[in-house]
Amino acid sequence: LPPQTWTNSINQANKMALLAWAKETGIDLVQINGQRRYGGPPPGWVGGPPPAGTEVFIGKLPQDVYENALIPLFQSVGKLYEFRLMMTFSGLNRGFAYAKYSNRRGAKEAIAAFNNFEVREGCAIVVCKSTEKCELSVDGLATSVSRRELEAVLRQVTDGVLSVTLYASPCQKRAQLAVLKYSSHQAAAMAKKTLMEGNMRLGGVEMRVDWLNPDLKQKLQSCKEKPSSSRVQGGKCLGVPKQAPLSPVLRNVLDRLNTLCRRQYLGTPLFLTKCVQANPNGWLRFWCRVVIPGCPVPFSGFTWVRQDGPGRSGHEEAKVAVALQVLRMLGESL
């Protein structure tokens, strides 16, 4: 079956029931970047968002259950401000959701009523207080990257950035670790998803994105923030996998783009690549985006590449393909 037909055929009866329920109730569901959302704020809401402690995490959901079953259930114990169901590309849910209530009492009632509740026979769900984390750690940044440059790039690809702080990486030599603070747990979660799925690299170095660990946060707070213009050296970290080095031809293309951007004072290019299709004959289709701080609009598009040698995922080849296109668009003769 063609991909679209295959996707539409999955869980079709429940999808039709969801559409009928949404039409009957007038509830508006909006899907953005892998999550489907109701409210935030809901119709008729007056004032700002609810305080911290009003959101619950819902886990172990059957993947074919949708909002037509979940929203009425969770609304039965309190007024919902927002409900977010995490979705897959096929249209199934990812097994978890978040419900934010208008007050803390609603969240407590939901935990008391629905933790270990069977949404269907033999399917007990987990409902607990949402951690509402707002900080991410990004380890492996090149030492040449400044705080201002990183913040400018992040504001182009994520929403809700409040602050960016740079430290010497405790795990990688000649690398930096950034602590990113976002305006909400939802903004931080969406940023984490974007940066991880985009295979984010800045200055040619692969980075690891994760929630900020409390122990790491305490350790960093005892250290000085790294001045944005200086270079640092971190300690050793065992077990960090190394990728095979780029061939001279591939490295030349990326170096030419970096040199051009530096010469024109545009900043260091940021590459986001995501494999969206793999063919049996070895061809991979990638979605690519290149964000250059000095360019108002990112360069985006799709490209086909082949894996070149063992230990490669195709991301490097995709980066080179899109770098060639960007060089042409910037007027560089090849």
C-alpha cells in the first residue's frame, strides 16, 4: 500500500469515532509536532495559565485510545485547561498524555481517581504529578560557539527560550555544555524533541540533548559560567562513541560553507537532519534544515542520499547534499 493509504487504514474505526465526537461537541483539536492538543487555553478562559502543580502525567495508555474517551474521563473530576496527547506518524498515540487542570485540586482528584484505573479490561493506566521540567542540557558544543550565537540559533528552531548558559563540558575534551531554560515544560519538551530528532550539530560537533539532571545542575552551579568568547577544556568521559571521520571530499564542502559564512559574518551554520524514508536498495530520504544566524530565513528541503561506508547513518551525506545547495543559493561557485 502507498504510505498515506497505509497510515489511514490504521485504527480507522476509532479515528472516525474521534472525528464524529469532535464534530458533535465542537471541541477543537490541534496537532503540532507530534502532539495533539485541546485548550491551552480552552474556550471561555479568562486570565493567565494555571500555576505549577496543576498538570498530571498519564501513562500506559492503549495506543488506539483517543481524546473522545480520555477528555470526558479526565474532565469528570475537574475543569481542564489543556489536554495533550502524544502522537505517532501513523495516527496511533504514543502511550502517554498530559492533562492540565484549572487548579491544583483538579490535578489531585485526577491522581486519586485514575491512577491504576482500567480504561478497558486489563489496561490500567498510570496517573501521577507531572514533573514540569523546564531545563535541558546540551553537551558536546564546539568551543568556538558563543552563547549569543547559540541563543540566536535556538530561537529560530525552538520556542520559549528564556536563557542559555555555557559551561566547560564535564564529559568531553575541548567541548562545552549548555543549560537551556524554557518558559514551560511543554516548550522544553518540544525543544528536546526538535533538537534530538533533528540530529543537531553546531560547529561540526555532534551534541547530546537531555533533561538537565539535578546532580549535574548542582555540580554546574559550583562552577563558574564559561565566558562566551573563551575556549575551554573539559574532563574525560568514558564510553562516548566516536563517529567515523569524514572523507576529505565531504569535509571540504562543509568547510567551504563554514568559511563562506565566516567571511560574510553570518555565523556558524546549524544543521538539522531527519531520516523520513529508507528504501531497501540503500537510498535514504532526509528532511534537512540549515539555520544560519545571519540569514533571516532557514534553508529547508528534502534530499535522497546513500549510506557511504560502515558506521554511517546517512546524516553526514545529507548534510553535504544540503550544504551544496546552500552554497549555490549564497552565490558560491562550485
